[in-house]
Amino acid sequence: MRVSIDPGADAATIQFSDQPPAVGGTRELAEGVLLDTDADGQPVALEILWLSSRMATPYRVDVDVNTEPPVTLPTDHPFTQAIFGKDEDRGAA
């Protein structure tokens, strides 16, 4: 993933993929928030316009990266059951 900020354009781009966006593959999610997708409809970039009017510090980027391995909870864990239901609720034997 790459984050680019262009103060001259007052815009930021978050690039998720090296794939080029498809022709006509840009959708406006909100005013000035554009999602570019590839030919398969997968997101490749998100562009945010008018940064200086959206944020107090528009050209500062803080990045947090979670380096912990993913945690898999057992199916009988209370959190798993609260989110996905108990085995018998899901039709499991």
C-alpha cells in the first residue's frame, strides 16, 4: 500500500494495488472521495480531494501497522458464539 499526498492538488491517494484502474472504474463515494477499481471491480486506489478543508493537519500522516499474528478463537469461545452463534444455532452437529 502506498499513500501519496499532493499539497498542490490538495489531495491524498491511497494505492492498494499496482493494477491500473479500469476505464470508467471510478466511483464517487462521497463528494470529493473517489474509489478506483480494476477490471474485476476490486479497489485499486482511493483519492480524497480538498484535504485542507477536511482535516486540521492535512499533510501529516500517522501510520499504525499491526504486526501481531492473527488470532483464531475456538468455536466454543464466548466472543465467537456472540458473533457467529453457537454451533447448534448454525446447524452444526
